Amino acid sequence: MNDSILNFRFDGLSEREIFDKPYRAGQIFKFIYENCIFDFNDMTNIPLNLRKSLSENFRILSIVESARRTSSDGVIKFLFELDDKNCVESVYLKDKNNRVTFCISSQCGCRMGCAFCKTGDMGLIRNLRADEILSQVLYLYKIMKGDASVVDKYFNIVFMGMGEPLDNLTNVETAISKLIDKKNLGISQTRITVSTCGIADKIEDLLKKFPNITLAVSLNSPEQSEREKMMPVSKKYPLNLLFQELKRLYGVYKNRITLEYVLIKGVNMRRQDVDLLSQIDKDIFHINLIPINVGGDDPRRPSEPEIKSFMDKLTAVGLKVTRRYRRGADINADCGQLFYEKFVEGVV
Ligand code: SF4
């Protein structure tokens, strides 16, 4: 299989002998990153013999769309096939103002085993390479360009698809460095959110390289014993250590942090949870509530009045709280639902 041209930085590509003129790399980057042309044969102002040579030596995207489903509320979920026939899912979302977010996968499966997440049920199949991560972004960018309802040329990227980004840190960082490179997509760091289950000793590596990135940490319970049941990773990175590190990092990088909180009835919505959460530093952390999404009529999903009551209690103790509404529920595209569906059918 040819190497993806997405693995090349502009300088590295422009030095390749394959080019007859020094400006060719610039033309090709423009075709790929500005115009979303993913076939060398469609790069019409490149000489025919060079297009042929590029096609023989490189490819552009390293994923192939295998399936797509659109939900009743306009969310599109893609299943992408990788070289080894494994698949990952990515999601294209628009808010009510038609602002677009791409939810991107960093791994095929995940080994973190969070109890509320279907990806965790798969276990880890493998890390995605940087070009596979970039390919998802570019593919969804092309979808956005063809979406007449989108007026804003900017989009957000959230690493909240399949996988734990900090468990594949090198490749995720390589992908982000290309996403923000002005010669590539040139995305602002503030438009990129990396979500982690709390791998405390790897967060600084990311912030050192990308200090303006948005960081989200999956909290889900302020009580160590309860969190360990939901998130096995908490045994290795206990809450006291995690918060100690997050506060230290805030002191260095001033990067406010979103604490993701999956609401599970009878588990983490008790008065004692409110009391413990009230002790969180309100200048640093903001809480985003996500009613559990793992099954259609999951009895653990709280009712609307229960969600509102919990949210009111948190607000009353001075916490900044938002709530994530269900999106793409009818196509299993909402939070915690991404899953390699062929995996279930025993294709791999
Ligand atoms: S929530 Fe994230 S870290 Fe946990 S199992 Fe799912 S993909 Fe992995």
C-alpha cells in the first residue's frame, strides 16, 4: 500500500525529486487542504505524467467510506474502513446555528473499559496512525464544504470518537500539529478538544505542545470507589492524584478544563455527589452533564426532571454547569455509542 501524502509536511514534500517545479507541492497542498480533492487525477493543472507518477507513489486518504447513516436530527455517522479491514466511526454534527463539529476517532476500539461506553466493550484493536486521523478530518471537511446549510467556514474538532487519545499520544499529536499548520488546514488550537478518561501523567505532554487546546476530562463520579467501578483507569490514576495534576497544570497553562459527567440514575446523582462536586475549584473546572446513552430505554437514564434537579443543585453550589443534549440517538451516534458495528457481526 502506498504511503499517504498526508504524512508529509510541506517542506518535506517540496524537496521530493518527483516534482518538476518547486511550486508543485504548494499546488498539491492547495488541492488537498483547501479544495478537498482526494484523487491526483482530478488535479487538473498538474501535468499528466506527474499526476500518474503521484498516483503510483502515493495515496491521499487512507480510509474508505464503508457506510453512512443520517439521523432524524441531521447528525451523520460514518463508518470508515482502514487498510487492514478494521473500521472506525466518525460523526458530523451541526448545532442549531449550523456550526459544525467533527467527532474523530483516535483508536480502533479502546482498552479503557469505561462501563458507560460501547467502544470500551470492543477492547483495543489498534491505534490509528496520524494519516488515518487526518483522513477522517479531511473527509468530513469535504462533507461540510458540500453542505449548503453551513455558512461558517470554521469547524470544531473533538477527539471524542472511538479511543482514548492519550493512549495514542504520539500519533494524535502528529495529527494535531498538521491540523494547526498554516500550510495544511491551519485550524486554531482553541477549536480542537481532546477528551481523556484521566491519564494524568500524559496530559502535560499534550499541553506543552498545544497550550491553547481545549481539554476535557471524563470525571463521572467525585467518589473514588464509585469512579473505579465505572472507569477502571481510576485505579491507576486516582481522583486525588488527577485533580492535583489538573490544578498544577492550570497554574502553568491557564487552560480551563471541562469535566464530562455521564449521568447515571442511582449511581452518581446523589446528594453526596453534589456535596463532593461542590468542593471542586470553580475557577478551573466547568461541568458538562451527559445523560447516559448506552441503550435505547436504559433504566439507568435519568428522566428530564431528575436531570434538571441535579443540574439545579450543582448550580446552587456555584458550579458552572452545561448539559449535552442527545444528538443522533436513532443512529447510535451520540456520546458513548460509537462502535465498530461489523465487529458485532463477526467480520473481523
Ligand atoms: S469513554 Fe473513552 S476512554 Fe472510556 S472506554 Fe469509551 S472511548 Fe475508551
